[in-house]
Amino acid sequence: MISAAEKASLGQWKRKLEMISDTEMPFSDETETQRRERLVRLEADTEAWFKYYFPKFTYARAAPFHLAATRRILVHPEWFEVRLWSRELAKSTRTMMEVLYLCLTGRKKYILLISNSLDNAVRLLEPYKLNLESNRRLISDYGEQENPGNWTMAEFTTFSGVAFRALGAGQSPRGTRNGETRPDVIIFDDLDTDEDCLNPDIVAKKWRWVEEAAIGTRSVSTPTLILFCGNRIARDCCVERAVKFADYADEVNIRDKNGVSSWAEKNSEDDIERVLAQKSYAAVQKEYFNNPVNEGAVFKTMAYKPACKMEDYRLLVCYTDPSYKDTNDYKATVLVGMWQGEFHVIRCFLQQTTSANMIDWHYMVMDMVGACSCHYYMESGFMQDVLIREINEAAKKRGRIIPLMGDTRKKKDKFTRIECLLEPLNRNGNLFLNEAYRNDPNMMRLAEQFTAFSPGSRAHDDGPDAVEGAVWILNQKAGRTMNEEIVCFTKTRGLERF
């Protein structure tokens, strides 16, 4: 009698088998000559080949980065590539279709698939096995592949003589060969784990195994394809080390450098936004943007406290970092007050948005501040003519002036500035976020950017940068040493610098 777990596993296997075997039947009315001509056409066009044999995997049109990746491995029989592709970009699926193409067209003979454990490697090898034994179109054109005498979950050899083997990290691969053939395709898929990456000694040991044992199975004289598929889940991980040795490292995030979907045919902006909203900033950066975040490296946690009445603050500063350097950066506007040696982030706006919305934030701050005195600052280097015109137009429409001043100081390294000024304040209980906005998405995003802040990180830091600007100016104002450039609106000449 089989167990419940075995029943579940068997049911899952049957569902996968049905999905593969349910592939459309091959053309039944073709002559042999027509079949061969069709096969020649398909093999000359890999995308057409993928779509014909794997219709259920190719429902979304391939993105340009998919096409370029396939071209690289077809042009270079001897090749080492790292695919730093985000989740939901079909790393494993695309690789499977490419490898089966290489095997069935006679270009490769022995595939070694390696993952963090044998179980995971077997799971990743399973689609190869299922397609070879049940894909009707593949079987019709390339013949029966299942070889009963050499057909297990972890290792199998087709009738045409192509061998496949699953291997877990750390297992002994020595002597791996199929007759005289050594592996000529070595795939590393999800080799790193979060737990292993916490220990640099484990990472170093695993990488030695990769270099010496796993890659050591290849033949020196036979062109070999080595593919590393995974995400950069830590600063030091095997995927990151592989980048240093690869012929090509292909980093593709869920969104491109312009902030739009890298594979819009499959992942719409609404879908991406929905999924990313369900995860923390750190998880999103690691899994979807190849940007591992060392949470708490500088700011372990952020403190919250109710804000005072506006009139109780000694000084108020509204500081904006418009972040025009990169379309993926966040625009940040913060209202910070000084009270009895403490700095309170009273309000925060932190979004990837338009300049028009950023300008609106200032009017919202002005409404909050009311009749109380507040200094409004922005980095002077960002106050270009286009932005000045927008601010000018907003002032005309609203009949109110944003009395912006330019922060003209020569700023040092951003990490050093933020760490040196804000970390001691936070650690000593002098920096607080407004309790009233603890669950506001903007304030939550600011707290996440603070805890993600670390040396060398590519995590967004526009919010902490704006807070640093506000606190620095508050300190200068308190000491009356600020040398400022004033930018204001006049009826006769519009927005001007003084």
C-alpha cells in the first residue's frame, strides 16, 4: 500500500506527463519527403523548432534577450555563460529547449545537470525526461528516445546515445562518462541556497567543488557548453564567482533599465506590480533584480514616534531628491522637524513617479505646515530649466509659490554621508519616523530603504539620501552657518535663482 506522500507524488507525475503527451499530434498526412523538408526548415530556425515541439512552453513570444542568448550558445560550441535572469523569465525552460535541440540535432552527447541537492537536480531534469519519453512530436520526428535499460529519474541514456545525469552539489562526479564521451553540456541551476550563502566558508568550499570536480568532468579536447542559471542571491555566491570566469554574463531583471517589463509578452506591468507588492523590498531586490540586500547592515531597525504639533518644532525642512540619474530611482520628498535634539521624519513621499507628482508633494507639505515656517530644499544640480518651468507652471495654476532653495554643498560619497550623519542619530535614539504614517506605503518604503542600506549595495537609497539632506540643513540652520542659494518665484520673471 502506497503512502499519501507517494500518492501525491504519483498524481503530480501523471499531471506533468499528461501535459507533455497532450502536445498536438504531428502531421499525419505528410509524406516522408515532406517530413524531412519540414524538419530541415525547423532545425534552421530554432524559434520555430521550439514553438512546434513545445507549444505549451512557448505561449508567450520570446523576448530579445531570449533570442540573443540562444544565438550565443549555437554560435559557440565551446562556451561558458551565466544567466542571471530574474524569476519568471524562463531560465530553466529556455535552457531545456535549447539543450534538447542541441542533443536531438546531434551537436551534444552528454548533459550533466547540477543543482544544490540531488533531489532538486532530479526535479530540474524531469522535464527533459518527460519530453523525451512522451512528447509525440519529438518522437515522431526523432524516433523513440526512452531506453528501458538505462532510464531512471536521476540518470538515463536515449536510444540515440545521448546521456543525461542529475547531480547534487558536493557529490562525487568523477568518472562521469557515457562510454568514451565525457559531459559536453554542464548546467548549474539554482546551485546557491540562502543558508549556504550565510557562511563564506561553505560558499568557498562549494566553488572549489564546482571548479575542480564538476567542471573537471569535461574533456579538454571536446567543445563544452557550461551554463550557470540563477540569481545573485548574495554578495558572495557561486553564481557571482562564475561571472568572473564566464565568456558572457547575461543579467536580465524583471524590469529593464527604463523601468518596464523585460518580457512584456508574458509579464505585464500590472502583473509585476501585483507580485512585487506582496514581497518585502529586500526579497524583491534579491529575486527579481539580482541585487542582494544585507538587511540591517547599517540601520538594524527604525524607531517610530508620534510627531509633535508643527508649531512645537524649532525648525522644519522639506528636502527633495528628484533622482534624475536613473529612471529606476525613486523621487523622494521628506518633511523633517527638529525638536529637543531629535529629528522627526514627519512626512515622506517616496515613489517612482513623474516630476508633476513630485511638485504636488510640496503643496501637500505646505498644507501640513500651514502658517509655520519651513525651509524647502532641493539639490541645486537637479534644478534644471525643464523642472524650473514645471514648478513655474504649477505656481501659476495654484497661485502659491514653492520657496525652493538649492542645496549647493559639494557632497561627498553618499554612503559615507548617510552613515556618518544618520546612523549615530538612529542608534542613539535621536531619529524617528512618524508613528501616524507607519503603515503608509511611502513611509514603509523609507524604512525598507534604511534597513537595506549597506556598503557596496545597489539597493535604492533615495529616501535616506533625502533625510540626510534635511538633517544636515537642520543642523546648519541651528548653527546659522548655512550658505544657501535661493530659488523663488516672482510674478515678473518667474522662477529665479538668487
